[in-house]
Amino acid sequence: MLPQTEQARPLARVRQIVADCGYQEVVNFAFVEEAWERDFADNSKLIRLANPIASQLSVMRSTLIGGLVANVASNLKRRQARARFFETGRCFFRDAQGEPVAGFRQPWKLTALAYGSAFPEQWGCAARKVDFFDIKGDLERLLAPRIAHFEAAQHPALHPGRSARVVVDGQAIGFVGELHPQWQQKYELPLAPVVFEVDLDAIVMASLPQYTEVSRQPPVIRDMAIVVDQKLDLQPLIDGMIASRSEIVREINLFDVYVGPGVEAGKKSLAFRIMMQDTRKTLQEVEVEAAMQHLVGYLQTTFAAQLRV
């Protein structure tokens, strides 16, 4: 539950950030079509209304996705081929320990949906449709300075191979992904929207950035390519590298993934750019090599990685 007085200012900040990303805020009814709950939430514990205002709006929502999909469909009928919407609102679940109403849990959610082209039509960039990484970047901007981790996971509303669970500080706060092809076809959408839905409480609890000294010493940059099993998930590998890195390693960025000639079948090549720097002195070659060897040794031991030469 979001206390109105304490959370009003952080909530306004959240709405402003999402709006700055190009989304328009919408407000939909909290009572929805039963089919939406079945399709987008796989909800079998429906909360039915005794006196619905319309026969089709007969249950309380447990996700905001259905309303946003309906908003897109409505816009398409009016020849609006590009849409970006977001909504903040309560969702409703049966829960014996629920608050503030006994028997029901009523958390606040933030849901955003992008459909159509990634950018308005313009000469400055090539036209392309919005994808998973566009909306993932918007979500990361919203969560900053906290770092979100994305784990492959399935959700009733989302494409099974193009969706992920959002984890912040070790706690799952929601999902991000592309709408499932089955629902894209059912709701007559020519393109697949990309959507994220997260707990609003986790978003408004923003922390202030921490000051760190800016080094006057020159950075040292090294590239490293490794070969690992093709089925290996990337996130655990990067998390492990960051956790085990030497003190002088400031950044580890993946810039290439390759599968094909030159790489063994069933394997993939991952190329990383490693930035090293010390705030007190210029790094020596022996320190740089030691830091790189430490990372290589960790990858070889933990993930059976091989250096690609």
C-alpha cells in the first residue's frame, strides 16, 4: 500500500521519468473482462463483482496488461500506428492475510507498453519496430541508480523466449517481455507490443546516487573473448565476473556475441571490454595483467570457459 502523503512526491517523480521516456499515462477501470484475467494472468481465483457496471466488466484485475492492450487496439482502429502507454494502479488478489481489506491483497503496479516503431518518423535514424531491449532500457532508467538483473522466465502474457523476470537487490519485482504471439493474434495486433509490469513500491523506493572520486589517472582498456557453452545464461556469468573482479577493474561490458565458423558447434564466443583504473596512481602493466588473469582464471574454473585467440 502506498501512503498518499509520504509517497506522493516519489510517485510524481516516477510518473515524470516514464513520461520523459515517451509514454502517455492512461487510467483504466479496475474491473475488467474475464478473458483478460485468463489470458494475461492465468488467474483462476477470480474476484467477481456482485453488480458490475457492464456485463463484460465482471471481475477485478490482477494485472494492468489487459487494459493497455485494449488501449493499443483502440488506437489502431483510429489509425494511430505507434503507441506508448503506462498506468499505475491497484491490482487485486485473494489473500487471507490481505490488507487493508481482510481476504484481499491490493498491491500497486506500474505497467508500461510500447507498440509500433521505436521512434517517431524522422530522417535522423532508420525506421525499426520497438523491441525488448528498448523497453528494458526504459525500465533500467526508471530504476537507476539501482542495478536490475534480468533472468529468463515465463509469464502467461509474454512470449516464452522473449521475456524475463526483473530482480532488484535479490528480490523479484516484476516481468518484462514481448506479448505472447497467441494473444497478439487473438487481439488482432499486427505487431507484438513489448511490456513491463513491476511492483510500484519497489520503484518509488529510490536511493540517491553515491559520490565516488573521479580519477585523474588514465584508464587501461583490454578486450577479452571467451568461448563457453551456447546454452549458458549470460547474467550469472557477468554477475560472477563483477563479484570476483580485482579492485582496479571499474567496468565490464559485453560488446559481441558470436556463433559460427571458427567457434566449435554448441559453443558461443563472448567478447568483453574491461576498463581498469586507479584513483591514486597510473597502473603498471604487471597490475593490469594480474587483474586480467584473475578474471580468466575465474571464468575457466567456474564456467569452463576457454580464451578465444
